[in-house]
Amino acid sequence: ALRFKSPYKIAVIPGDGIGKEVVPVGVRILQACAKKYGFEVQLEHFDFASCDYYERHAKMLPDDWVEVLSRFDALFFGAVGDPKRVPDHISLWGSLLLFRRQFDQYVNLRPARSVAGVPGPLRNPGKIDFWIVRENTEGEYTELGGKIFHGTQREMVVQETVMTRVGIDRILEYAFDLAQSRPAKQLTSATKSNGISITMPYWDQRVAEMSKRYPDVKVESYHIDILCAHFVQKPSSFDVVVGSNLFGDILSDLGPAVTGSLGLAASGNINPTGKWPSLFEPVHGSAPDIMGQNIANPIGQLEAGSMMLRHLGQPQAADDIILAVNAVLGRGKPDELTRDLGGQASTTQLGDAIEREILAPA
Ligand code: ATP
Ligand code: MG
């Protein structure tokens, strides 16, 4: 994988709604980390990929967006969409999903991590800290197929799954590399080879093949149904979990949900080669119902910043953000917590508390 060098070139794209409120907090924290660890971030702000831009230009992006964004190491994204003004199929397909395709962001990465002070749905979950790696470009999500015998008793629909050797191997390589970089060095693969009899056995075969290159990584395979059960019954036993587009999609909501922190989670759409920029964003949406009030919770955006710094090669700074979030949420002072967390703090005040924590002398 390509090595990024400071100054890191980052395109800041706040998008819509609370994106415009949480992204500035994220930017401030990136700058605090840069100051503390002695690297530089070169930030450029863009107003496209938003419904405001769409209303002015009748399109979500400028014509030269590929050229403009290709110059960056990473895209720091807020949220897009405001269905009362612009239908989601226009705002989403005209921005995020185009980025994903054009920039070949074939990895979707999401953490499942317990956050101090944030209760989850489980009684004794133990310490949850794992990553979900989802294949992001092929698999079950194709537009290949069709319908025949329209409107008759014999009506029939078919939708194909596409799995390529290159496509499977590149997602597995990312997942194995990630597992190898972690202390537990454990990789769990989601399969369903007992029911899906052609593509899933092929997936399993590629896992077995790839594992030969990583003798120090412990590999286990579970059928998706029992794996979902294990996510609930023993979430603390996972380290890195890899799945196809569909299985990864399911697991990447279930994982954060069992920690209780789905609303605080972030997501990376990653091109690991570094040839194209990767995008980091909070999992939550633009939340038009609370925009403009400075009450949105910025933690998801900060998690996105942490993931981005890890991707760029600043793991210490990335860990620092997580530690600061845990410290502030863990002590649970109402004047440092936003309303959704039971406090009275504004977006900015929670951001201030995290920044102080990061810059505090050790
Ligand atoms: P998406 O746009 O991802 O499809 P959505 O539009 O269904 O999702 P969100 O925009 O995430 O949902 O909002 C869902 C609910 O959660 C809203 O009531 C919103 O106010 C709340 N919410 C979302 N993000 C935050 C946040 N960062 N802080 C506080 N509340 C939030
Ligand atoms: Mg939304």
C-alpha cells in the first residue's frame, strides 16, 4: 500500500444539515492532533455534494470533480441529503455513490467499539473492539438481472451475484493486512457455503488461499446466520471480520448496534492503493430535524477523523482521538455532553472538551 506523507492533503466536504456543524469540530480536532504530533494537514473546503449546491447549479458536483478531488489524499465528509428539498436518489447517487465508483473505494470499513459511558443493549458484553471489512464494489449488489412474464402468474425476477477473483482477493488482502497489524491477529470470514453453493464456496476457497500468505493470522469462518448470533452472544471475541457486500452490509450495522454506539460510529470508503482518495464520514445522516441549532453530536465525525488519520499513517493521533472521546464521555459531565447523550452541551462545547483532552499534558 502507498505511504502518505505530511502535509496531508485533505478535501473537506461538509455537505448538508448537521454536516456543516460537526465537520468544523472534526477539523479542529485534526488540527489539534497535527499540532500535538508535529504533522501538517492541508485543508481545502468545498461546498458541493450538498443540496444547497444542487439548488444553485442543478447538479450535485461541478463538471471537473474527478480532477479536483483526485489531488487529495483523503476526503473528510459530513453528510449529504435533505429529502424535503432533493430526493435521496439524486443527492446520494450524485455524490457519495459516484465517489465510491470513480475512486474505486472497494473497502468499506467500520469499527464496532464500546464507548465509555454509552450503554448498549447487552447486559455483559465485555470489551468490544473490532473492525468490519465490507466488500464495496461487487457481490450481491449488482444491477444485473431482470423480470419476465410481467403481470402474469408466471412473473419471475432474477438478480445475479458477481464475484471476481480480483475483487475477492483485494478485499481479503486488506482484511488480512488489518488483522496482521493488530495484537490478536484474528480474522473471521462470513460465509454461507451451505446455502449459496457456487459463489460462497469460491469465497471460502480464496480465503484459504490467501491465508497461506499470512501464517500468523488466525482465520475462522462462520455461516452468516450463526455469525449474527455470535455478534450478539459474544461480541468481545472478534478482532477483524470480513464479508461480501451483502453480508458486510448487515454486519456493519449489527456490530456497532450491539455496542450501543451506532449513532457515534464512522465509516471509511477506502481505496487502499492510495491511487484514489478515500472518504471518511460519520454513519449518521444530515439530520435536517436538528440542523442549525448547534446541538448535533460531533462524535461520529471525530471517529471519522480518527479513521482518516489511521489510514494516512498517524495511528497514535488516531488512538488519541478515541482515548479523548472515551475520557470525556466516560466522566459524563452534563456540560460536556450533547442532549442525545443526556447532557446540555452544544456541539461546540463537546468539541472543546475533546480538544482540551487531546492537548492536555500527559
Ligand atoms: P440517512 O441520512 O443516513 O439515511 P436518516 O436520514 O434516516 O439517515 P439521520 O439523518 O441520521 O437519519 O437522523 C436520524 C435521527 O437521528 C434524527 O432524529 C436525527 O436528529 C438524529 N441524529 C442523527 N445524527 C445525530 C447527531 N450527530 N446528533 C444528534 N442527533 C442525531
Ligand atoms: Mg438523512
